[in-house]
Amino acid sequence: MLKKIKELSASYAAEVTDIRRQIHAYPELAFDEVKTSQLVQDKLAEFGIPFQENVAKTGVVGLIEGKNPESRVTALRADMDALPILEDNDLPFKSTRDGLMHACGHDVHTSCLIGAAKVLKELSGEFEGTVKLIFQPSEEKLPGGASVMIKEGVLENPTPNSIIGQHVSPELEVGQVGFCPGLSMASADEVYLRVRGQGGHAAMPQACIDPILVSAHIITALQHVVSRRSHPSTPCVLSFGKIVGGAVNNVIPMEVNLEGTFRAMNESWRFQAHDIIKETAENTAKAFGACCDVDIRVGYPFLINDVELTNHCSKLAEAYMGKENVVDMEMRMGAEDFAYYSQIARGCFYRLGTGNSEKGWKSSVHTPTFMVDERAIEIGMGMMAWLAVNGIGSEA
């Protein structure tokens, strides 16, 4: 089976790479992946794979039945949405939509799953169980396409025994994959603060309540949430990435708006911290005679990889790629809405190496110069197919 999957992946690699380029050239934002969804549907229909469309608006769910289809159900997931980033790469298939870019590799994820689907369909008479294909919208935007798909029954009829997701990783060289059993990624909540003071002439601050000064104190005070209130065994991060206030240098504004993110690895501490953030921001503002409105929008939960499943997949990856190409990954404070699946089903979310240090392709995801080595597509589609046919508890 391993040899057949590798041979089929190699023979379909050029076709699937072309699919990736089509998707890359026409990026679409969350819940607006209309053309991408239609491309997925067209390919599944071409392969003879039955599917359900319009799940969570643009999502697509396909089913491939092997021998004894009820014996085991393995789900494979790929996300489809792009980001509002202006691409700064010189490519023949560069984004044709100004200000939009597949800067997180979802074009690779989707094309790899399409390729895996073609391989699995061809081999459907040779493996046990059923493979559920989940093409998901809106990984990048709350409430997360995974949560909506789950509400609409994606983990039912049939219910997967396990679910596997793959994500590009520019820090890994092409030809490598990485696994992290257990706690893998953090929860992610959005923090919005509106600091209201009393504006006026900058030359007469005594007649004002300066919301810029108050905001600076709030940001400083909030760092104690991470440095003094959290337990050392509970990693968390609080960062502010946007501050908007004022228009000219000699006018103290009426208000300042701040936007930040809070990440945690413990659900109990996560919501306790929300209360501390609110209390600290409000009381700090009050001490200066100002007011602070706090809005914390709950985002994705932490992502936990099932230890047995992930170790099983790691061993399978060693068989497929060689032990030297399978890397142990560290827990990270980034977030992923695959976490919604992992909170319900046995999940494994692993990394696909897409970097090429010789060519200087090491830019991080979510940047205008993010680039992937397309040789990763053949590896990614083959790996997904290989993991799917060797579900948890089966022999590699």
C-alpha cells in the first residue's frame, strides 16, 4: 500500500500542483470561498466521490468507502480561506485579487486533500473503513468554520473515530513533517478596550483626562496578568497589536481604542484571566478619572493532539518518509480552529515542511512574502492518504 500511494502521489503531483496554483491565484476570504468550493466539488465529482455541499455556507464534505466501510471512519480536514494581505511575491500564479493572499498555506491544504482524495478513491477496494473528507471554510475568522461545521453535523453520519489535519510549516524544510502529542496550540480570544477620557489642547493637559496616557498605564498594568497572576505551569500570552487614538500632535483625543489577543493553555485559567483583564483595565482607567469599556470575544479553544493517535501517525510518517525526516515539534501559542474537532474527537494536527533555506523561502505564514516549496504537495497528499488508510489501531 505504501508503494502504491507513493507512486500515485507522484503521478498526480503535477495535476494537484496546478490545482494549488489556481486556488492561490484567486484567494477568497472566510465564508466567501465560492470559487474554491466549486473547484473542490468539480474535482470530487470528477473522481466519482459523493459529497455534500453548502455545509457552513461554502464547506464541502465527501465520503470514500473502502472495504467494510463501517469498521472505521477516519476524517481528513483542510481549510480553504485566505487572508487580507497584499502579496509581495513574483509568481506567474500570484494573487489576482488586490489585498488578498493565501498567506497561510490553505491553498496547499486544500489541494493536498484533493490529491489525497484522488489517491484514496483509486485504492478504495484495498483499504478498510471509510474516509471522510472535510473541506472547511473560515479558519482565519471567528467563530471559525470548524465550529459551524460541527453544529451542522460534520462529525456525524458517520462519526469519525479520528480526525487528521495538516498545516504548512516554513520552519521545516520540504521533505520533513512534525508532530506534537498532547497540548499543541493555545486558545485565542480577542480583547477590545475603549478608553474614554476628556480631550482638549495638548498644551493644557491639566484641563484634560488624557486617554493616551491612561491607555499606556492600562497596557503596562495588564502585563501582570501574565507575569504575576498566572501559574508557571499554565503558559499564556497577552499582546496588543493595535492602538488607535488622536489625529494631530497638539490635541488630546476623547478616546483611544486598543485591540489585543489573549492566548492560554488552560480553559479554567483562560476565563479567570478574562475577569482579571476586565477588572484591571476598568480600575486603572478609573484611577485616572477615565472610563474603559472592555469587550472580550471568546475564540478558539486550545488544541490537544490525542497522544496515542499522534504517536501512531508519527510512526506511520517514519515508515513513509524515514525516521530522520520526522521532527518532534514544541507546543506553540498560535491558535487553530482544528481545536474544535480535537475537543470532541481524537485528533492529530501535524506540520508539513514547506521551507527551502537554499532559496531563502523561510518567510513566516501571514506575511506578504510567504512562499512554499511546491514539492511539499506530493508529500502532503501522499501522507494524508497513508495516514487515512492506516487508522488508529491498525497495522502500518
